[in-house]
Amino acid sequence: MSDTTQTTAQTNGLQLRSLITAAGTLELSLRTVAAPAPAADEVVIKVQAAPINPSDLGLLFGAADMATFEAKDETTGLLGIAQVPEKRLRSMAARIGHALPVGNEGAGLVVAAGSSDAAQALLGKTVAAMGGGMYAQYRVVPVANCLALPDGTRADEGASCFVNPLTALGMVETMRNEGHTALVHTAAASNLGQMLNRICLADGVPLVNIVRSQEQVALLRGIGAVHVCDSSAPGFLDDLTDALAATGATLAFDAIGGGPLAGQILTCMEAAVNRKETRFSVYGSSVNKQVYIYGGLSLEPTVVNRNFGMCWGIGGWLLTPFLIKSGPEVGRRLRDRVARELKTTFASRYAREISLVEMLRPETIALYGRRSTGAKFLLNPNKDIGR
């Protein structure tokens, strides 16, 4: 048997790249690249759907001020330039001069496969994959990073199989591993937040959802959420403390990152715990309270006023380190659940499907760059391209 078996599909295609220069500019371009022949345990995917997640925007735009974005001549491959403020450029030092491929995950048709039985079994199938560089027409991915979609599942239905579903499941897994019994989640009306709410309802995990408007409160109530707190409401801190007291939640996952919210959650956790305390301690309660920041919807500094005793922590949480630490058996268990519940618990909804060229037009960036609830975009790298 030859090392590679493949269809007659053309595997030279366009790939989106993001470059930050030493002069302080962000350059977004489309490059024609050749997908290499897959190794024994690899496949070539014709990418048909890839979600635009907040984590993707972080790599795509870096620290650039997108209000300065200027579209360029599409025929040159350089589609746009934006300015990176000088005060932010230092944080981009590690990526200066590197044209980085973008896109954490996606789904599409396997058009070529390496010689291993596992790779050959995927040939001609629609799969989801997490391998980076998915904003491209073709992508070579290890079999281990692929999930064969159930028969009858479209690429757009499976495009968001990994980042949001595994993040939501990872939050619940972390809660159990660290001895907590309930959760708090911010930006809870997002696709990920709605998934987490469905998981917690199914698994009997008390969940406190924090949102930013009454419209988002109504959205979550409509899908069965029990505890929903509006951070824009005058009585937010009291409402949050009541919800924390009712659930006993001492672990939070914060998608906002900047501003006072992480500190406010810890403060309210301490206040909720103290409702049951019978003894006063100058060091605060002995109950550990933890906030994990896993997103950066706000670029403001994280502000913490230490009025919640000494048993607390704030840290970072990312999906990939969690999966590595948890081991392959946990990863397989979580992925199996995603596959079983792909069209229910882990269903994603998109406001619009766009092409690679459309993605880098200023008017489109203005829409998906707002990261607002109900405005998740889906990229089809092979849309409107004659190949």
C-alpha cells in the first residue's frame, strides 16, 4: 500500500494569515499554500465550516486597534492593515514578524488520508478537527485531532465540536476534581454559556449565570436557567450573593477578564459563606473561593479589592492544558459525550456564513468583532472560490 491514498481533489488552497510587524502594524492576508501529503496517521480536510470564536479573534487581531483597519486591494492577497498602539506592542513581542495561521477548529470532508487504518477509515467522511490553522481551504490534521461526525451530520453542525463543548465540560470536570459543588459563569448568554447551562441542568449541577442585560436574562430563563444575575442591574451584587448562598457555588469561570467582575464574584462568595458562619475571623472564612479567568472580552486591567479574607485564588484556565493534565481517557470520554449530544446539548447557532474574503472586509469585522450574543459567525473557506 502506498503511504497516501487520496481523491482527485485539488489540495492547493488559500490560508488566512495574521502578521504583526515591528513597525506596529497588523497585516491580514490570504496566501496560497500547498497541503503536504499526509503522514501515515494524518488526513487532509477540505474545510467547509469553521467558527469564529473569541479565542480566534485574539490571534487574528492581536492587540491591534481595529477601528484603524483599512481594507486593501484583494487581488494582492493583503486584505487589510490596522495599527497596534505602541503601549500594546510589547505584549506582542513573541509573534512580531511571524505570519500566523488562524482558526482553532472546524469541520469538512477528508479528501486524502495516510496509510494507517485509522486514517484510511476517515477517507471520504465528514469530520470535525482541532488543529489550528483551520481558516484555510485545506488542512492536514493528525487523526488523533479528528472526530468523525455521525452519519447525516453536516460540517456546519460539527464545526464547533471542540472549543466550546470541551471547555464547558472541562469546567464541570474541574469543579469535581477540585472539590466544589456548584459553578458561576460569566458571559453566560454566549453559545458556550448556553451549552454549560444545558450540561448543568442535565447533570444536576447548580449554576449561577452572570449576564449583561435583561434580554440575556430572558434568553437564559427561556432555556431553563435557574439563577441568572444581570451585572448591569442596580441590585447586581445583592442578587449575586443570594444566588451564591442558594447554590453554594465557590468556583467561577470568567470570560470577561478585565475590570472588577472577578473581584466582585469573590466578594459575594465570601458574603454568601458568611451568612452561615458562626465565628468571626480576621482572616475571613476558611472556605476556599476560586475564580478562573479563561477569556479576555475586556482588555481593561483586572481589578481586585481584597475584602474576601485569605482563602481565595485567581488564576488562568485554558482548554489545552486542562486536556493534557487530565489525560487521554478523560479526553475521550468528553469527546464521546460531545458526539452523542452534538445536535442537542452542544448545538451551536450562527448568525451568518461568510467566505475568507468577506471575513476581512471592514463592515463584516464590525459585526463579528463586537462578540455580541447571537452574532456568532461561521466561516466557510471554500465559499465563493472556484475550486
